[in-house]
Amino acid sequence: MTRDIAVAVASRSFSRHETLRRELQARYPRVTFNESGRSLSGGDLIEFLRGHGKAITALERLDGALFGAVPELRVVSKYGVGLDMIDLPAMERCGVSLGWTPGVNRRSVAELVISSAIALLHRAPVASREVVQGLWRQLVGRELTGRTVGVVGCGHVGKEVAVLARAFDCRVLANDLLNLSDFYQRHDVRPVDLETLLRESDVVTIHVPLDRTTSRLIDAERLSLMRRDAILINMARGGIVDEAALERLLRDGRLGGAALDVFEQEPPVNRSLIDLTNVLVTPHIGGSSEEAILAMGRAAIAGLDAARSPREHGLV
């Protein structure tokens, strides 16, 4: 019976949200929330999950050692869409089911992408800093309208970005492993190889998952293909972009700017990158609109009952 199963909510964001707490407890009365205010990992996470048959997690890392240490845990439902923090083959081997709804936060992320592109093109971050520092000068920026936007990874978020960019009369290029010809034709999007996209785009925005095939996908060599005045946006996962190479190009004036919502290490420790005036940084808030939080939370609650094996999801 559902009401007899204990549920652990490791996510701090979910645990703080009164509406989500109330809706979860209406279905599962035996719930343990993460009230510590800390991101749980390693032994602390194992201890928190012990005694629970189901769990809701966000950015917590789940590996084979954890699944082995908590054999009573049979279902993990994902609060959010990224899966790079879960060892999916280990999850499959240990017989743990996954609740997962891809794309549930796509509009929130896409809006942040478009707003960041506009801010960087209009040089808003540096203008804001100058005003705060007592300098008053009118910087000349550029409009997003009519520019070329390159979307790397045309999944749920990438598609949403492409549609919003077309509303600004942008020429949209896309690169994806899948054949998305119907979508491309319907929205006047041109599929190209990654190198062509990098060379031709005014704005490059990244929307691929982080795995062994995408780690450092945007490395020094590929960054060097971009136009000197181009903007790079990463709202996907840290580790997809070579941060050291990105910093060098930005510092040397060989790239116009960057908007980063994700980093290899969070919070970021590389101050020399985030202190650059042509960099706009946010603390992994792409999917953190109130609307997206509710949608992700409700999807996670539903996923506790609708969970399937990673193999059934087509993930392993």
C-alpha cells in the first residue's frame, strides 16, 4: 500500500516548498524531509535514505555503493531533469526504478537563455557594474532580433529556445544526434554540423546532457571556431564547456561574452572567470522559476508511483 511506504526527500528545494510538502504528504504520510539546509552526499546521504522504500532526489549523487548500502530503497524519483548525477547502469543492476519526466522545466530554462542573450548583446552586465562604480556612459550594444542563434542539442529545452528565437526573427541553426526533420521544417530551423554552427552563430546555446560523449564537448579547439563577437550560453551542465579555455578567449577579446548558469564545480571556485566583465553568471537557476518548481515537484511526486527501470526509460 502506498500509505505504508516511507519516502525520503533529499532535495532541499522540494523540502522547503510548502505546497509540494503538502501534496506529497497527502499521498505518502510517512515522509522524511531534508531539513538540514545542507546538500547531502556520501555517508550522510546514505544515513538519510536508510529505512525508506522511495526517495525524491535532485542534485544528490547516487552510485552503486549507495544503492548497495540502502537495499530497501526501490524507487528514486527525480526532482528536475538532469540524470548525470545518477549511475544509471548501477541503478539497473540493483533493481531500483526511476521516476523521471524529461522537459518539465523547459520554458523556465529557455526564458533564461533568451534573457541572458539579450543582456549580453546589449552589454547590460558591464553597464550595470559601471553605474554601480560611479561611471556613467552609454554603451552601444546589439539587438537579438535578426541574429543567428545556434542551438547545440535540440531536445526539450533546445526546441523551446529555437521557437522563442524564431519569434525574434532569428535565423536558427541546430545540431543534434537525432533526425528532427519534422521539427526543423515546421519552425524553419536549419540542421548543421557542430563546427558550422559554431562558425556562423552570433549566439551559441548549449542544451545537451553531460555524459562521457559530451564532456568537454566545447573545448579550446571548438571555442576558437566562434566569431570574436559571439556569445556562448551554457544552461545545461558544467563540464560540457572547457572553462579554462573559455576564460582565455574571453580575457583575450577573442569571444564577445558568456552566460553561465552551471559550472564544473558548484559553487564555482574560479573567480578569474566569473569576475570578467563580459560574463553573466547565475547560480544554477535555469529551472528555478516558481512555475517550474511546482511542475518538477509534481512530476517527482507522480514519478514515485509511475517509476520504471532505467532500461525501460531507454537510458541504459
